[in-house]
Amino acid sequence: MNVLYNKKTNLRLKKCEIIKVCLKKNILFLVYEANGNCFISYSNLD
């Protein structure tokens, strides 16, 4: 089970499904669905 932490809402999301993963200019983007909603998470890899 994937558990993601959403910085904006401070929610720990269980039962989430990663839809898309992108890597652009050292920034990792995750698009995932949880609780019937879509979220975008990104982190800088520098």
C-alpha cells in the first residue's frame, strides 16, 4: 500500500493509486488518485 503525505493539506493518504510519474529538470512529479480525488505532488531532486 502506498502512503503519501500531502504538504498542502497535511493529510496522510492511504489507498492511493499513482497515475503518472514525470521527471522534468530534476523535479519529480507524481499524479495520484486518493479518496476519489486527484493530487499532484512534486519534489526537487537537487
